[in-house]
Amino acid sequence: MFPNFYGNRAVNQALWQAVTSGRVPQTILLAGPQGVGKATLARRLAAALLGNAEKIERDDLSLPENSAYLREREKWPAERRNEDPLIFASHPDFVTFAPDGPLRQISIQQMRLLKELAQYKPLRGNCRVFLIDELDRANEQAANSLLKTLEEPPEHLLLVATAENVYELLPTIRSRAVIFHLSPLSEEEMAAFVRARGLSHPERRIALAQGRPGLAASLDLEAYDRQREAMLTLLEAAAGAAPFAAWVQQSESAAVRQEKLEILLIVVYGLLRDLLVLSRDGAGTLPVRNDDIRPRLQALAGRVNFRWLERAVSRVDEIASLVRRNIQKTLALDALIAGLRP
């Protein structure tokens, strides 16, 4: 199997056998939760086909230099990003197309560039590998542009795409790809990953990552604690356990002002999950992921019922569906509190 890859043994074996047999599908779609290892597996596959794994690994988007470059591009005007579509290509035959800009979208300019680059034959070996990371973030124009390439791909091109939700893709794109579903890792697999990486606070990272090794490795616990404090105050204000003024103070903090709404909503989902566990799991069989603040969560769980939690999840879902439309962060969170106040 591919070395240094944790979890999803069946998918790992299937793709390795495809490589060793010389029967790799020309279009592959890796589906699963964010951080579960989809892009990592794509790079392992490319390294097995192209060699020079060190260069391919330089395109890992979680590397500090790549993350800093992505943050810098968010400040660029849209015209500049359109003139210089985002790609990573440390290896001449491996190209990564990643979400770009403050809304983190795959653009039509990127897919037009993909079509142009796809015509060039490999500099070494028999194929080129293109990775489209988070294809479900492609807008309609970009998706339609990609479809034209998928209909008549060059023989030397292997296209690998990742997606958290494959059903956000066009049915015609799904039908042209061989889909592999990656699942969250078991606790034992996560423990092995964390040990191998030598990560700090291993138990806490495992609890918060929910089976996603990428999240366990990249999680900034200090930043997370600040975000969690703000979002827990939000939920306390929404349940009437804290005054609205407490939330106003948190909404003006750096943890809220400087963080994307999408990240804050992920924290809210985690807190709501723990509240549901504390309010419904009387036997205590399910783990509380934010166990270090259990007393505060228990106090809040005692004030809300299942109906309130159901409404809270529904309203967070509604906000999450609008994130890519660049909705105003503070107004959206204020509205969440107003809609849940007793």
C-alpha cells in the first residue's frame, strides 16, 4: 500500500493495486470529510506514478509557506486573482488546483488554465497528474468548464479530485469519475497517527479531530480555545444563560473578528454535539469532545431541551449554506442568537 498513509485501508489497497496493475482510472474522485486524508492520498498516488515524492509533497496546502500564500491571495483584488489563477506545481508533471480567495472557490479561470495545461505531454514518464482539491467549491461556470475537459481528456492526463460532498457536483461530473469514499479514522488509527507525528496534547487532538488526521495535525489549540470561548458565550446568550452584552464583548474579540465564519460554525457544531450528548446520554457512554469544559457545558445542557438543540442545528445549517455568498459574519451570528432566545 501507499506508505505513510493512515486509515481507509480498503481505498489505499484498491488504488495501490490499480497502480501496480497499470489500470489506474483516468478520473478519480476522493470523497470524505475535510481533513480525512483525501489530498494526501492523491499526492501518494501521484508519487507512485511520477516519482520524486519530495517535490510533490511541497504542494501540501497545510504547509506553513503554502498557507501563508493562500492567506496573502485573499487580500488581492479579484481582478489580480483572475489574471494569475492559483496553482501549485513543484513537480513538473503534478499540478494542484486549490480553492482561492476569501470565499475559497475553484474559479473558471483555474479550470480554463487546467484545460490549457492538460494539452502538454509529460516531461518525464507516461502521465501527468492534476489534483483539484475541494472540487465541490467550484462555481457553476468552473464546473461546466471542467466538464468539457472530462468529456475528451488527453490520454496522458490523470485527473484526481477531492470533495467533501459529492452531491454538490454536477451529475455529469460524478458519472465520469470512479468514486472512492474515505471515512473518519478509528481512535486506534488516530492514536497511531498522532504518535508518529509526535503531536502535543494527543488525547485532546484525537477528541477534537473526530477521526480526521489532517485536522489533528493542523489544529492550533490556543486559537481553538479562543474561538470556543466566543461560540460558547454565543450559545449561552442564545439559551438565556448569559446576557446579550456578554456576546457583544466576544463578538468584538480577535477570535471572532479575525476568523472566517465557516471555521466558527464548525466550532458551534462541535459544542452543540456535546450538549446533545450531555442532555440525552444518561449512561455516559458517548465521549464529550470538549471534556475540559464539561461543567460549563452541563450547566448549559440543563437549560435547553432537544427541541432547542434541533432548532439550533437547523439555524446553523442555514447560515452554513450561505457562507459562500459572503454573508456578514457578525450579523449572521447575532441573528442566530435572536432566533434561539427563549
